[in-house]
Amino acid sequence: MNTPVPQKPVPTAASCGPLPRVWLLFTLGSVALLGMSLAGCTLSAKVHGLEPEYPPARWHIWAMRPAFMDVDSLQPTLRWEAFPRPFDREHDDLGILPRTSHISYDLKIWEAEDDYPGVFISSGRGIATWIAGNTSPGKPIYARVALPLPSHGVEIPLKPSTKYFWTVRARFLVDGHPRVTEWSRQLIETGPGFGPLVFYRFETPGSSEKNKSATPTE
């Protein structure tokens, strides 16, 4: 039986990669040219479920889609927040958590065959709209059940320079009966607080790259 995990508000802090120098050309006191790129800028994504800590879930401002976050290894150690979260404790109106035991985690990874859930357009108000496209996250290549900790080092080498989707959920007992949460995903807002939910995503380094930090790619 799935136990719904409430969506937790996430601060929308902006993070930008290196920006090129802003060039200003003044002609008779007027600004003739202003150049600036937002190609490296991302926002924290809203999530439904357990929030990923590494790599994080981010929204790519320029591409208007969830960002594939670079990981530092072909066998990355994925991390996510532990269950129950402080948010769960604050909203445990039915008193389920004190009866919860044997908490563990399930993990799934897919190799991305295409972006999903599809194509995005801008409404002109900074809101992306899903209009069409692929509805499958890709080829399933890795899964683990009942992991004891909210982190896991992938035990097989992944392909270099390859995009992947991933997700986790909590598994536990309530009064001795097995329960799981929904699979964790991030929200693509097509309106205030609603829109399609998609799995987290990352991209592996090239075969010669090492010790890369988590930074966004389109």
C-alpha cells in the first residue's frame, strides 16, 4: 500500500554559472547594447516526496525544463533526505509515525532515451507548459530495494556522458504491516503549485573527466 508523502515547499533560490562580462555601449547617453547570458542559471525545483540532496533537483531557467545535474563519477553516490522528514512529523495528524519502524529505501535508475515528459513552451509569464512528447523515462538499468541508509553508491559503472533519470521512495512498517511512499519526483509548474511530476535527473562525466561538481546542463 502506498502512503502519500505531502509536497514540501522548497525555496526557489537561484544559482547561476559563470556569466560573461556585461558589455555596455553608450551613444549620446543612451544604452545601445546590453549582452547577458542566463545559460547557467537554475532555480531549486519543487519536489513531491523525498528531496534529492546529491545531485539536487534544479529548474533550468534558460532551457525552461528540469536540469540534468552533472555528477562526479560513473558510479555516483546518490543522496536524499531521510524519512520521516521534519515536514512529515509536523503534519502527522493521524499519529502514524510513532507506529512506524524498519525504515529503508528503494531506488530506481533509467537511462534516458529521450527527454520526458515532452516538449515545453513558455506562456510568456515565465511558466513552462507541457504540450507533447515522450511519457516514458527510458530504459530501466538499475534498482535496489530496502537500502538501509538515505544514500547509495551505484554498484555498476554507468556510461560516460550519458543522461539518467532516478527516483527513491521510503519503505517501512506501520503496526507491523508493510507500507511504501510514492516514488519521489519533481514538479514542472504549469500553474501555481500544479503540473506534471517527473523523475530526478543527472548526467555522468566523460570518460576522462574526474572530480566534477554538481552543475546543471541543458
